[in-house]
Amino acid sequence: MISTPDRQNAIALIDQAVAAGARRAPACAELGLDERTFRRWRARDGAPGDRRPAAPRPAPANKLSEAERRAVLDACNSEAFKSLPPSQIVPRLADQGRYLASEASFYRILRAEDQQHHRGRARPPARRPPPTSHRARGPCEVWSWDITWVPGPIRGGFFYLYLILDIYSRKIVGWEVHEREAAELAAELVRKAVWAEGCVTRPLVLHADNGSPMKGATMKATLERLGVIASYSRPRVSDDNPFSEALFRTCKYRPDWPTSGFASRENAQHWVARFVTWYNHEHRHSAIQFVTPSARHAGEDRVLLERRTQLYTEARAANPTRWSREIRNWAPVGDVCLNPERDISNRKIREAA
């Protein structure tokens, strides 16, 4: 960026060179300028002003004076308003027949004086650290589980569907329908799932939200006994458990989902059993290259995807004019990460820009 004095000096030098017989384009090139830039500067009556956002400019005529700014600070720090935000202070001043500045000016002045903080005795909102990131490089390394309501036979009555999902393969490794939420029921389901999958001696992370069944004493004792590492979402943050939330949506948007409710717990169990069979063995999951969760869980997805790649390669060779680009990418999906760590430095740079 060239400052205003440097621009004016550059115009004078180029004019001198042209007056001495030089052509304007080479003269501009000697200063590292494009001829169009020079013409644009000259179009401003020969006095190019600095139009950059950060250029020094005279103070606006409507700027608050120092006395007016002090009046705003005195009002905010007064005994009557010291615990109130500007959104409450400005209307109260208006009721008293006083106008000091706009609400936005109140906030701007407080921010400039480093006084735009939590006001009052209430505890300010806490900044909670992001959840721990877990990476699954194969099945039975990271599981996610949760409980959701399913409608019962009467309005306002519900059953509780417990579902445990392997985030690597998206396979449902454990499920149950109960009439209540309880840590002991959840602990029994986890115990059965761990033994059924044969991962007692392998390190396993079980992620859940902060509900009482997830953090009950019975549940914690069972996890310690099985050697399972407990992982939890932040309080009241559903995005920290995305795999279970996505599974519940798939479940409740099935065409045969009984919107009027299940007649009994046994009826709900029968429906969920059919759903789990379909989901694990028939459903082509979009996040794992449209193979079934059971195939990926068993390591059969690579063979299936290689066959698809071979099929598409042969189809393209048979009719090359029908293909305007490369064949579809059927490469196997790699590791799956739960709550991947964000690049804080890059985020700050983007926000500053």
C-alpha cells in the first residue's frame, strides 16, 4: 500500500519523465506501477486521497464529547445502575426524562473503558472447555450411546429406547427398550454389549451426554470393572454426541414408525429389533461409502468397494464418451473422529479477517 505523499510524489516524477520525452508506460514501470493505476490517481484531480479503511480521517461531527462520555460512565457506575446492563439503563433514564446517548453508544463506551462485563451478583456464563476428541481406527474402539423417548399407548406416556453405536462402523452393538431411565439398566446393557462384541480386554471409549443414567454410580462402577473409558458431552450441548442424535433421527423417520405410539413395551421391542436388523445388515450408510454397518464392522467393506471401483472402471472403458470426468470415488472411509479438535489459531485468524 502506498501512502498519500508517496502517491503524489510518484505522480510528479512520472509527469517530469513524460515532459522530458519518456513514454508514460515505461515511466510507470520504473516505479513498479501499472499505467491504469496512474490514470486512476490522475482522475482524482491530481490529488489522490487515501481511501483505505485504516486511513486517518477527521473525527465525525456527531462524536460524543469527553464530557458526554463521562456522563454515560457516571450513569452506568452510579448506585442505581451499577448492576444493570445498558439495555436496562437507557429505558430507565428515558423514564426520568434524561437522554445521554443511544444504547449502542452506552455499550461502545463501556467496551472502550473495559467495563463491558457481567454486571450483578448472578454467576456469569461459564466458558466450558471443548469435549475430549476420540479417534476410532477400527471397530470396538469408540462407542456412543444415548436414550430417547418413544411414544407409548397413551398421550404423554413414553418408553425409553437405549441404543449403543460403534462410531467407526455405525453398527448398533446394543439396544433395549425399558419403561424407565436408570443407571443400572444402562450398565447392564453396556455389559452385554461389551461381552457380545468380545472387547473386554481391548481399550474402549464410551461417549454419552450428562444424563443421570449415564453418570450414575452403578454405571461408573460397571465401566471401571469392564475397563471402559467414560467420555461425556458438555452440559446442554447436543452437538457433542452427534452420532447418537443422527441414529435417533434415522430411527424415528422410518416409514413404518408408529406415530400414534406403541401399544406395549413388547410391541416396541419387536419394532426396534426389526429396525436394528435392517440398519445393521441392509441399510447402506452414506457416511461409510454406502456399505452396511455390519460389512464395515467385519472388515468386508474394502472388498465391496474394490468391486465397485472395478465395475466403474470397466464401464468407463466400454463407453469412454459417456464419461466427462473420472469415475466415482469408492475409496474406503478412513478413521472416524468424535468431536475433532478445532484449529483454534486458524479460527482466530478467520475471525480477525
